[in-house]
Amino acid sequence: MSEPRILEVRTSILKRNDEVAREMREEFRRAGMVVVNLVSSPGSGKTRLLYETLVRLRRAGRRVAAIVGDVETDRDARRLGASGAPVRQIMTHGLCHLEAEMVRRELLAWPSEHVDCLFIENVGNLVCPTSWDLGESLRVALLSVAEGEDKPLKYPGLFNTADVAVITKTDLAEACDFDRAAALDALAAVRPGMPVIETSAKSGAGLDAWITFLEARRP
Amino acid sequence: MHELSIAMRVVDLAAARCRDAGGDIVTAVTVRVGRLAAVHGGALAAAFEMAREGTPLAEATLRVVDVPVRVWCPQCRAEADLTDVVPLACPACGRPTGDLRAGHELEVESIEVVGPRGDTVGAGA
Ligand SMILES: Nc1nc2c(ncn2[C@@H]2O[C@H](COP(=O)(O)OP(=O)(O)O)[C@@H](O)[C@H]2O)c(=O)[nH]1
Ligand SMILES: [Mg+2]
Ligand SMILES: [Zn+2]
């Protein structure tokens, strides 16, 4: 046997995912779509905020659609479907994040009609979705007032990759002793300058600002 | 536990590179993992042991190079490595900065290959 030799590789481990994501991003851009990837811990309020978002955008005449990832069950797809928007569920059966190829498969199976805004609700997890690009134009990290203001500091990778943070469940702020300044500081520490929108899907507070923010992203 | 997905890709990439270079087996893989990549070194090592089974990497060692977060400070006009991951601020002047120059890496840097044609191929491939 010959001597071992060192070969340079210098290749991204997620090269394949990055390539698929890049292709999709280009297709989305050409189709004039805004694609939003919602990430947060389980229970932060992704589905409920998304439901309200779909209802409001539809009311404004936008064509919207959603893909939702969960480890098991199609419960969220059924909740979201009540908005009237087309929704598809991805069950990952154990996988803790969505990958670009999974999203592409869902899109291929979809009747091809124009969509202005596609939402992807990622699997609830503050770690694993970090490095998986889904071709989105906007990554939104949710932080509920009930989960601790320091979550961004504990999971900096995910919050750092987000384009915008949405603080959710503000109707519960008082009951949870939510320290708003601490939450804003934590977000700024992991992503200086990141815009933050404060919402309650229950009371409707802040939803107009959120919708306006989304509308401004339309090409 | 997304480390298994990652380990499987490391094995695939390394095995393909080894094959292209005419090698028989891979004896070591070096990966670079940024502190913001949300990958746990220990979990990756455990996942790698599973993923390598039955592949040309079956005997391979995994080396993980930990890549610190590096920021660009527009005030100091300089790059700097951070000791901690957060806060993202210039260690010299304290100015918050989101301008990252390193920290999200997730890459296979190199492999060590053994094989009959190992001496003649690889270097320029
Ligand atoms: N009070 C209150 N509860 C909310 C709000 N948004 C979500 N929830 C509740 O929080 C729980 C988890 O929400 P869900 O949307 O399923 O979170 P997901 O796991 O991130 O999709 C559910 O019981 C929701 O009704 C909110 O704005 N206010
Ligand atoms: Mg949900
Ligand atoms: Zn500085």
C-alpha cells in the first residue's frame, strides 16, 4: 500500500442542498414570488401567525400558498387550509428540519398556478434548520414572549441567519413577565440591525405592520 | 439531530473525491465547522461513526476544525475573531456589527487517501 496522501476538497458539506436552493431561488425570482421561511422553536406560534397572514393576504387579493413541515401529522396543514389557501404538509418522520429537495418535490406536485407569496413553515427547532437554505427570499425567526428573552443568545446560529424577527404572543407579555428590552438586546446581539416586528395573532396587534413588511418585499 | 444528515454528506463527498482520485480508502477527513453553523462536534463524531459503515471511509478518522466567528468592524476597518459567539460586536471598540466574515462554515477541507494510484493522482485533480 502506498503512503496516505492528502487531497484538498474544500467543498461545502451542504453543496447539493445549496445548489437546489439556488436554482429554486432563481425560479422564484423570475416568477416574481416572495418566499418566506418561518423558523422557531415548537409552539412559538408559527402556524397561528401564518394562518392570520394567509387570511389577510387573501383578503387583499394576493395569491398565497403554504408548505408546512412537521415530524408527524398533517394537523397544521388542516389548520392552515381553513384560510382557503392551498396548503401542503411535509411529514419528515423524524428529520428535524426541511431541506431544499423536499420543498422542490412538493412544488413539483402542485398544480402550476401563479403564487405571489409562498410560506414555508419549517419544523419547530432552533438548531437544525439553521444551515439548510430553502431558496427563500426571507427568513423569519419567531420568538414568543413565553419562551424566554435570551433564546437568541442560546441559539445564535439560527437567529443570525434570519432577515427579520417576529416577537409573537404579545397579548401574553404581562402574564409571562416578558422583558421587552432584554429580548430586543438579545436579538441585536446575534444580528445587529435586524428588524423586529411585535405581533399577537390572537389580538391582531402588530399584524398590520407585519403584512405591510411582507407587501414591501414584493418585487 | 441533523448531524446524521451532515455526516452522511461528509461521507458521500469524501468517498466521491477518493474515487475520482483513484484511491482505495479514506483514512482521515478534515471538516471545518463554524461556531454559528449549529453543528455539535460530539454529535457529528457519533453520527460519522454510523455513516461511515460499509463505505471507503469505514476506518477513517474525523477531524473537526472549529472556526471562530470573524466580524468586520467598519469603525476600525479591520476583521477580528470573536472569543465568544455573541454578542456580535467588534472586540476592539465594542461597536455591534453583523458583517460576518466567518462562522457559518460547514465544509470538507481535505481527505487523506490510501490507494494504489495514490502516488500519481490527486494533487491537481
Ligand atoms: N395567547 C396567544 N396564543 C397564541 C398566539 N399564537 C399562537 N398561540 C398559541 O400557542 C400555541 C402554539 O401555536 P402554534 O401556532 O401551533 O405554534 P407552532 O408550533 O410554532 O406552529 C397554540 O396553542 C396557539 O393557539 C398568540 O398570539 N397569543
Ligand atoms: Mg406549527
Ligand atoms: Zn471596531
